Amino acid sequence: MRIAFALNIDGEFEKTHFGDADKYCIYNYANGELNLLFEEVNQFKSMDEESVHGKKEKADQIIKFLEDKTVTVLVSRQFGENVRYIASLFIPVKVKEEVPEKVKAILIKHMRWLQDEIENHSERYNMFVMDRGILKQAVKKPRV
């Protein structure tokens, strides 16, 4: 399972939307460990979002990027309105912690929840909120 962390330039989680991160670190989960595969600068951060069309365009570009990297789980301190679109393709995980090493430990501890979500995925994934514990929340469908 591949997991994308949305980080700032200093390599920490910042209270900003997933699409506004400075960079993405892509990890692979296997055998009880999360290992960094690669790091990519967020080339979509400065895309124009002034209109509804701009927000959707940015979301579409980020979705394509993540699909090309075969990512399954997105980890950020915040998600914006576009979480409604991404939840049909990725599991959104909202974290309170800023330090990636601490988030990795929390994710590994609760990985069975994410694996269960993948196995039982129907139309949309639920969002998970992780701190010391874990909370599973439904994500609303996009407005048509």
C-alpha cells in the first residue's frame, strides 16, 4: 500500500490542505513498516483556484499525479472541499501531529483499519482522523 504525506518545505505536516502542501513524500507499507520511496515537489500548489473550475482542475491534476504513483492513502492535517472527489479514489487520513515519524508510528498502529477500508471499499472511502486513537467518518458526495 502506498501512502502520500503532504508536508511543508521543512518536512513536517502543516495545517494546510493536502493540495497546498509544499511536497509529497510517498511511502510504501509492507511487513509492518513504512519506507520512504520518493519525495516530489508539489507542482500544483500555485495553480489558479480563483474559480470553481480552477479548484476542480487542480484536484484533477493532483488525482492524476497520485494515481500514476499508485497511491492509496493520503495523509494531511487538513483537507478542503476536494476531499469529496478524492474519497472515491483514495483514503483520506487527517492527522493532528506535525512530525512525520510520529505519524508513521500512529499509522502503523492503526493500519488494520486502512486495510479493512480497502477490502470493504464500495463507492467511496471514509475519512480517518488519527491522533492517539482513530475516528472513521463518512465523506459527503460532491455536489452536482
